[in-house]
Amino acid sequence: MSLFSSILKRKKNPKQEGLGKDFVLPPTVPLPPRSTATIIAKGVKVEGDFASDGDVQIEGEVKGSISTKGRLIVGPEAMIYAGIKAGDASIAGVVQGNIVIDRRADLKSTAKITGDVTAESFSVEVGAVLVGKVLIGQSKS
């Protein structure tokens, strides 16, 4: 008899397996739903045209273009040398390129952007740097 088949034939009651009379099985916890986010981690460099239907988080470096229908999150140490098109964006790193956001763009205090920004709505934290034009109230979809 193999080890696997002997495990399958064991009794399922933990009290009968020597675990003690006070042993209680923990409740089953469902796994969280799978995220559709794509993450470009710190230290990773991507060059070319990057497109996604889901959310994208960038902590590394991207050169080329970025397009996502979901939310774009640019971490504080990220370096982006690309045009950006996204549904929503939260930018805390460096971006050199034009940015087109369908809904809301949030510039965090550590953001440093060189390029034009177009968005339906826009917020800027104190400390953010933006060198370029801003068009609010519509996006160039």
C-alpha cells in the first residue's frame, strides 16, 4: 500500500487520529477572488507597447507606451518614459510622456510628471510636480 492510499484510507474524525478531544477544525476561509492586476515590480524594466484590460501597478521602469482600461497605479520609485492611456490613474513616481485618463487622475505628493495630462477629473497633492498642460473635464479617448 502506498503512502498516498494509506492517507486516503485514514478516518476523517480528528478525535480518532490522536489530536485530542478538544480539537476543533478551523472554519473554512474562502480564498479571495483572483485579481486581474498586472504588477511590474521594482527592479523590472519593460520596453515596448504594454496593453492590459485589467488594473496595472508599476513599481519598476517602463519605456514605450502603456494602455489599460482599468486602474493604473504608479509607485513612488517607478520611472515611466511612455505615453499613458488608462481608465483611472494614481501616480506617485516619475512619468515622462503625455497622460490620457478616461475618468480620474490623482497625482500624489511624490509625482514628477513631464507631459500633458487630460482627464475627466484631476487631483494634485501638495509637493507633486507637473511640467505640461492640463485639460480637465474631458478625455481624449
